[in-house]
Amino acid sequence: MDANFWIIQAFNGVSYGALLFLLASGLSLIFGVMRIVNLAHGSFFLLGGYVALTVIWTTGSWLLAIPVAALVVAVVGLLMERVFLRPLGFDPLRQVLLTVGFAYLFQQAALDIWGGDNLDIVPPAVLKDSTVVGGFYFPRYRMFMIGMAVAIGLMLWLVMEKTRMGAMIRATVDDAEMARGVGIDTSRVSMFIFALGAFLAALGGVIGGAFLGVYPGLDFAILPIAFAVVIIGGMGSLTGAAVGSLIVGLADNFGKALFPEVSYFTLYAPMVLILALKPTGLFGRE
């Protein structure tokens, strides 16, 4: 195998990891703040793709579809947290069962509204071509995916590290009871994080719609991969979500290219190894 194979496969793995980061960063933050495993998170990804398609069919604008879909699904997440999850208190079993129920409801609603066909989000023509760098052809859309993930990651880091809200979120992740004791409104923090997680997942759904397609069942197909990212990186850690996304993206891509018969094993093998050696994840707190 020549250098071209390794460079292209590594690039493809990084671009897939960039998409996974958008999905897994929100999932990780939701668990870090609320201590619930949101099994409806894949549904936010799916709904983002479908809402984007509706915006594109209505207005013809792919660029407009990105923020509209993300904001609509963020509102859905906010309402879900306020109206349904919040009244349950902090009972993990009830919250997990509720999110599973919502996952099935969202999937059925998507099937009823948009049908069962595999749909594609078509990006602008400028992103369909490839760019030549050093003699290698890199698809522009994958470059856009990486650029978007880097931009979102930087914004999240700035919010988390440089703002008052970020300090409140970090305090809630570290010790919610202590945060409440010093006057932090952890209820408002939870609402913000759940909406942010839905926003990021929907953003991933719009961007991934041109890459994976949009179809009922995509939510349950992508969710285990997002969990693998979060388990590897550590719950509640943005750095962990970024590193975990890269590891899973590269493992998935090289696994399919080199060992297609056991590609599922190569995808989840890093997760099993991390669980055995460091159950809290690479950047998780003990």
C-alpha cells in the first residue's frame, strides 16, 4: 500500500471524527451536567437532518438550513428537558426510560412525516469538488466538516473556559450539590446544556446528511458510535469528546479499509480497551 492510501484514509477518518465530535460533545456535556444517559440524542441528529431537508425544499437554501435546523431541534430539546425530564428529578432509571421512549416517538414521527426513503442533503456545488494539496485530492465537503468541527470546538472551549456560564457549567459537572450550595442555578444550567446538546447533534445531522444520508433508523445506528466516543474520552469532557472522536473515526475508517470482515471489532476495540484500563475514560474524572 502506497503513501496515498494512508494519507487519504487518515483524512477520511479525521473528517468522520469531526462529524462524531458534533454529536458526542453534546452527549458528553449532558451526562456531565445532568448525570443522565440521553438515549434520544441520536434522534436530535436525525431530526436535524429532516428539518434541514424541509428548509431546503421550502427555500432552496442549504446555508439557511444549517442554523434553522439546529435552532428548531434545540427548542425541542429545551422543551423535552423542561416539561418531561425536569419533573422526574434525578432518578436515572426513569430518565433513561423516558429518553428511550422519546427516541421511538421521534423515529415514528420522522417516518410518518418524511417517509421511509433514504434522502440526501445536497450541499452547494462549490463543496462537491476536490482540492489538490501536494498531489493528493481531498474532497472539499470533508474539509468543510473538519473546519466546522474545529470552529465549534473552539467556540465551546471559549464558552467553557472564558465565560461566567462556562464556570457555572464546570462547577456543576464537578459537584452539582456544592454548586447549588454556592448559589448556582443548576436547573438553568441543565436546561442550557440540554438545549446546547440538541443544537450540536442537529448540526451534526445537517452536515452528516450529505455524508450518511437521512433515513429512519439513522438515530439508532449512530448512537452506539457516539457512546463509544464518550466512553473513550470520558463523560463531561470536551477534550475527551475531541480525542475520542478522532480515535473512533480513524479506527472505523482504517478498520473498514484494512479489515472489512471485522470492521465492527476494530471500531469498538478501543472502547473495550479503555474500559478495561481506565473505566472513567481518557479525560474523565475519577
